[in-house]
Amino acid sequence: MSLYVYVEPDDERRTHWGNDFRAIGGTMLKSMSELESYLPRYPETLLVVIGAVVDLDEALMFTAYQRLQRPVIGVVLIRHAIEAGVVLRCLQSGIRDLVAEEDEEGIRSATVRSVDLSKALSTTMRGTGDNAPYASVVTVFAGKGGCGRSVVAVNLAVALAGAGRRVLLMDLDLQFGDVAIMMKLSPERNIAGGLQMAGRLDEPGLRSIVTTYRQSLDALLAPASPAEGEQVRREFVVELLDVARPLYDFIVVDTPSVVTDQVLAALDMSDWFIPIVTPDLPALKSVRLTAEMFDLLDYPKDKRLLVFNRAGAQVGLSPSEVEVAAGMPFAVQVPASRDVTVSVNHGEPIAVTDPLHPVSRAIRELGDRIAGVGTTPQRRRGFLGRLFP
């Protein structure tokens, strides 16, 4: 049985990669038609690498179909060169990684990430034995406004929604939530619409108030007015999360810059805590207070992933100084970029419009940490960079 497949019609390229790929138990195939007859016989397959000479439309059609039928399978697509117009099509179809043919180390790294993600997804989809998902709750928090909390939450939800994972983005900034604007969504359906079902909310009820942004990603928007937001109680937040967890793989919660009962309810149910810090003294003070609050509430330290937002901004504080002042190491550094502001103003998350942007890459790295995908560089050992068990 082979878990890894490489489709390469070109004899010279197949010879170039063949020995390394077979060394880790992989199978080399000559065509997409061979692949289609191969997969039903080997449903345990985790990785499909599609060579540069395979027709793009054929590769994307295959991937889109597998995303629905076998979401655990990861597809790495190799092209002669990376063209901007192709990237979005690949993202929409579910391609895990798009790599230029000349970037051999990039190909190896992409396959490592894809296999790690497939193994994590396999564990998640096994669930409690009945193949039902059970969402991990990821709460993004910053005690100071203007840190880019909602930007991180929105783009993190987009990143997590890759590879067929079902994600719910919940806007718990109940008075002034920005998720609807950032994703260009109508706030007609929102949390307040479920208040009449409080105490008896079920799956159909939840689905009646969420808004689908794109395949695999739904949003539960903040109320349209602050007055409606005041009616949302802590108990209803708990109920929303309880009902949503069996329906999704991840729930990303955006929060206001104040600690409310509703925010505490989400934090108490969270599996991951994402504090945000920026290179300015008020934000540093805020993140230190946040860490102290997390300690008092006994939230596990190994589930806290500090995001250094707007890293590289020339404001007189170096990353090392910010890290020391924050009192915890950075999980990722999201670079400062005016492109983020442009994306917000257009209502289009940068992780969607430009998935190769440094900001998108940083947030995708954060998503990989949350999803259990290994991102530590490995010593080169054959085709995949290391040998898989």
C-alpha cells in the first residue's frame, strides 16, 4: 500500500523524481486516468503530487472533486512558473500547495506540510468513532483596540478553511463587530436572530442565522445594532458554541477589546488562545495584563499563541524587545503592510485575494500550528524531506 502518489506524464521528469519518491514508498503514475483508477483501490492515500505538464483544468477538476469525496487527500500542484491568475483558481479548488518546478526544496517542504495536515485531518475526522467532527474553539483577543484583532481572526478563519475543513467565524464584538464589513457580508442574518431560540437552539436554528462566505467557511455575524448586542447573554454564547461544535472542525471567535461575560464564556470553552500584540507601549501593557488574566483563569500556557502583528514597523521597538516585554514568545510575526488596509477597505480578506502575500503566509503558519501541522524545517531525507513512518 502506498500513501503517496506522483502523477508525471513526462518520462524525463519521472526518472528525475522516481527513485527518491519510491524510496519513501511512493507510487509513480503516468496519467490522471491512471490516478482515477488507482485511488479507489487505495483509499488510504494521503498525498497526490501533480506534475508540471499535467493540464491545469484537469488537475483543478480532480482536486475539487476529491475535496468533497476524500478531503483527507492533499494535492500539491507543480507548475513551470507561478502565475498570479492561477493562484486563486488553485485556492478555490482546494489545492494544498502550488510550487514552481524549479523550486525542488519548495516541493519537498510542500509535501511534508500536506502529509502532516492530512494526518491531522484523519485524526479529526475519526472524531469519537462515528466520523463526526467536534470543533476546536480558537479565540482571538487583544485588550487594546486597533491591534488588528479582527484582521487576524478573519484571515485565520480563511486559512483554516482550506483542505475541506469546516470553519465557523463568530463575531463576539456584539456592539461594534467588523467581520461583516471585512468580508463584504450582509448583516441581515446575525447572532441576535437566534435569541428567540435561546434555551432550545438546535442545528437547523443555528444554520438559519449563519451566513456562508464560501465553501467550508460560515460566519456568525454580530448584531446590526449595539442595542441588539446587549440582549446576547453569556448563556446564549455557551449554547451557540455547544450547538456549533459538532458541525465544524474549527470555530474562530473574534472579540471586542474588553473582557465581557460573553468573551469569558468563549475563553472558558476555548482550545486555543490567540492574544495579539503590536509594537507600541499600550499594546505591550495590554498583552501583559492579558497573560496575567489567563494565568489567573488557569488557561494552559501551551495553548496560547502570541501573534506579533505589524512586525517590521519602524517605531523604535525591535521584535526581541517586544517579545521580552510581552513575557511570552511569538508564535508568528505578521509583517506590517499597507496591503492589509487596502484589503479591509475592499471587504476582501488578503488570505483570499493574495494567498502568497507575506501576511497571508504568516497567518497560514498560525493556522498550521492550530491544526497540528508540523512547520519545523526537517533535514532533507529523500523526496519528502524526511521519511514517513
